[in-house]
Amino acid sequence: MNDVARVAQVALKTVSRYVNGATNIDPVLSKRIGDAIEELGYRRNLAAASIRPGWTSRMVGLIISDLANPYYSTLARAIEEVLGAEGYMLIVASSEEDGGRHDRLVNRLIDQRVDGLIIVPPQKAGREWARFPPPIPPVVFLDRPGTYERADTVLADDRDGAAAATNALLDGGARRIAFVGDSRAIYTMQERFHGYASALEARGIAVDDALVQDGAHTGEHAARIVAELLDRGEADAVFAANNRASIGALSAFRDRGRDLPLVGFDDFEAAPLNVPAVTVATPDLDEMGRTAARLLLARLRGADEPALTKRLPVDVVRRGSELRPR
């Protein structure tokens, strides 16, 4: 800034006002400052500015579990939309479900002086939040609960949504419904399994462990699982507990030339394109992301009430795949 002031032949204070957005500067001086900035290639050091009293980085960190999963990209887009409208930049990183990586990302983002964090807690727990050195910025947990008692939390009602999805299959006449999903060590999978099991038990149907297939982290793995179920003839329907399991089931149906009634959890772009279109239980991901962003903004503006938990409903979108092929 001293260099800009020297080249523009103005006071340092005038340069400071210019780069901080003041609009009541003489137009002639503004042009000289702008020309000097362009000539010198000057950029503001926002990281340095953020350590001054009353200044912030205007950045928020978002840690999700998998950058490749459209589920999380939808959440990220909604969060960015709300934060961007308030002048914040979103930085997105993936923990890959690893607690150690999650901890390193939290440390790095705090070192970057982000104003707040929105976090999908990883499957493998990291260190206790009490062990992170202060100060810790406002935190919102998204999709899964975390262990930081001062953080707000935004969840989908996974249990009720999975029960509704299973009931859709039961209403269509299925009785041996396979559960296909990721590891039940993940909070959302555990909740969806409980919903699936409760729907069966309410109809007097015991959970058959042979039909419970968790650990399908990819669509390819889910396809192999569903193909084996088809080959053995053990299942008469499939509840796919996430979008990748749904895609894997469709792939297995194609490869085996045989369909089973199917309901998925989480909508996905290709779901309406299948024949029949795939019925899904799905939360409003846009609203989940917006809610998380709004809670964080409220904390950044000084809200100091006890930590909140907001649980959003999950709706079943019926498209026909829950029924037996004719």
C-alpha cells in the first residue's frame, strides 16, 4: 500500500480507504490509485487483514465426506448460495471418512482464519473437540451429529424416511426386502437401517441378516451385492439406502436382465429416466444446506442461545419402481 500511495502520489490513508471500498474519494485520486494498483500488481492480503480487530476473512470452511458424491455437491451449492449472498467465500474439502484427515482439515481451515465451519462428521471419529486449541470459530454439523457441544446441527429424518421407503415396498406386496447400503458405522446408515427394520417388524416380518448388505461404499460394490441377491433368488425387493446403492441396483438389474421392486434413499439425476422411474425417499437437500448456512450466519452475527438441532422431514417420491414388474 505504501508503494501504491507513492506511485499515485496520495496519502496512505487514501489508498486504505480505496481498497476497503470507500466511495467518497475524489474521482481523480481514485483513478490514480486504480492505475497504480494495476501497474504494481497490488492485491490485498486478506489473511493479514483478518487478524486486525474487527476484521474477518469473510471465508467459511465446509468439510464433507466425499467430493465425488452428488449428494454433497447439492448441499455445497445451497450453502454457497446463501453465504455468497452475504459476501462470504466457501472453501470445500473432503475428509474421505477419515478422522485424522478431518482433524488436519479443521486445523488448516482455522489457521486460514475462516469465520466459521460447516462439517459433515466423518465415519472414523477424530480427536475430541476439547483438544483443538482455541479459539474455535462457530461450527454447524450437517447430515450427521458431532461431538462439539457448542455446535448447531442440521439432520434429515433418516429413520422415518427409511421406514416410509420400506413401507412403500411392503404396500406393493414385497416381503423379503434386501437392505443395501454403506457401513452402518455411519450415522445416516444406522438410522436408515433402524427405519427399515422397524417397518418390517411393524408388519410382523423379522429382519433376515442374509438380506442386510452394508458396506457398499461404491455403486460397483452395490451392483455386485444386488447381482448376487438376484442369482440366489433370496430377495423380492431392494431398499437401496443411498444414491450409489440405487445406481448399483439398476446396474445389476440391467446386467441380469431382471428387475425387482426398488426404492432408494436420496434422489439422483438418473432416477426419473429409468423405466420404471425410481421411487426415492429424499430430504430437501437444498433446504438442508440453506438451513446450515443460515444457522452459521446467525452465530456470526452474535446469536448466543444454546446449540440447536434441526431435523428436516424426508418425503417419498413415488414413481413406480416400488411395484412388482408386470
